[in-house]
Amino acid sequence: MTPPPSNAKSVPSRTPLRLAYMGTPDFAVPALKALIDAGHEIACVYSQPPRRAGRGQKERPSPVHAFADTQYIPVRTPKSLRDPDEHSAFSALNLDAAVVAAYGLILPPMILEAPRLGCLNIHASLLPRWRGAAPIHRAILAGDTESGVTIMQMDEGLDTGGILIAKSVPISSKTTANDLHDTLAAIGGSLVLEALDGLAAGTLAATPQPESGICYAEKLDRSEGRLNWSQPASYLARAVRAFTPWPSAWFEHNGNRIKVLEAREEHASAVAGTVIDDRLTVACGEGALRLLTVQRSGKGPTDAGSFLRGYDLPTGSVLP
């Protein structure tokens, strides 16, 4: 197949810019698409190297890499950006700006300073709250009532650069990490277009982040998904939402790992870990957690009633 001469669309943005895009996971795909659709020229995409996955352990490109391939955009996958040759190659792109979204590599000063307008980061929180790797999950887990997207002018620190523009969204008692991920990914695409237009026109400048309210979103560990029944039910209900779809909330019973995909807090009291009724309600350190949708290994998701008809977990059982 012969590639088209350009990835630019027929409807240009207010000020078309020459950009590099640096991103890796699904979260970063909508913004790349938005930049292309707005008429910006994507000179190159940077993404994490392909990784082995699946039964055959074949190398698979990242979601951003795979999407860039469909748009015939050159993709680079360096393991590090600290090599002087990488600096030279990046500088040679002659960029107006670079847009970064969940890339996964640290940008050294030579990279940050190369584009005319600098490097912009699409960050999934309202900075300075939840700097770091897992802002979406940590916001839900902490019981935050809002999250959002910040477009930040990058510096050498960890999400410490000046704020260009931000937009907030509410977090409800039913919002999962998957829901919030998709909402913020879509917002990031439209918001970064506004930021680029403002920078190009000279009407937008970065504002330093507040000194108060700083907290860090540590990277998720798979072990965090294990439900500890001695904790309050309110926390465990948030954990179920925060860890959907990954790493998923789960508990063990008779050697079986059972995922909890949906749950809600109930007002009840018993020894923590006790199944207190035939609706799969489990007592916690404070209150109780009713498990609404669960999944056994090798099985599909099911409601609690259907699960109990096919699995022996009677009232009075005590979960570890």
C-alpha cells in the first residue's frame, strides 16, 4: 500500500504546527488523533518499544505505535532518550512543539529545550494533586470527588511544570478507573489543541503550580488488588472501582481467586471477612461490602446470585 503524502487532514487548525508526539498506552491515542484531525503535522511519534504479549509471546507495538502506523507516521522506539544521537535526531526534526501523554520515559534537558514552544504534557489529574504514574486510580481510591486533565509546560521535575490549561470532571460513587480513563483521554485531546493554539498565538503562558496540595500517585502494584476485609467497606468499595479493569480487586476462597468487578457499601456489622447473607455481603472492619458482580478464574463475569448457585460459599463462611 502506498502511503499518502501527508498525515494532515483537509480542515486545518488555527495555526498548524510541526509536532512530535510521545505516548504509549490507550490513554494517549485520542490526543494523537485529535492533533492529526486538527491539521497539525506530526513529524514523528515516539513510543515505548514493542513488548512480548499473548500466548505466542510475539512482540506487539504499543497502542500509540499501532495507531501511528495506520496514519503512516514515522515511529521511533528508543529505550532511552539520554543518548547524544537521540538528542541530535530529535533536534533535527525542527519542531514547533512536542506533545507528551503517558510516554514512560524521562525527557532530558536537551529534549525539553529542542522544540520552539517546548514540550507539553497531558496529565490525568488536576495538578499539583496526583503527580506521578497512577493519578486516575489514586484519585478514586482516595475518595476524591473530582479529577481532570492538566496541560503542563514540562520541566525537568516529575510533573512539576507550569500549568497552561486545565479542566475538571466529577467523580461519582459509581465511577470506575476505566470510566475516568476514557473521559480524561477524550478531554486531553481537545484541551491540548487549545493549549497549542494559545502558545502559538502568544495568548497563553504557563502558571507555576501551587505549593500546597501536592501529592504523589505511586505506580500500581498487582498485589494492591487483594481485598483486606479488616478495612472499612467504604474504602473497599472505592478499591473495586479504582482497580477496574486492572489490577482488579479480588479475594481468595479455598484456593480460588475471585475477582470483584462491582460492589457497594452496606450498613451491617459482623466479624471482618464473614459472609453475612445469601446475597454475598461480606462484613468489613467498618460496615459491609455487597459483592454485585464477580468472576472466577476461567469463567465470565456473573451477578452474585448466579455465582452462589454454582459455587459453594454459604452464609457464615469466613474469608481470609
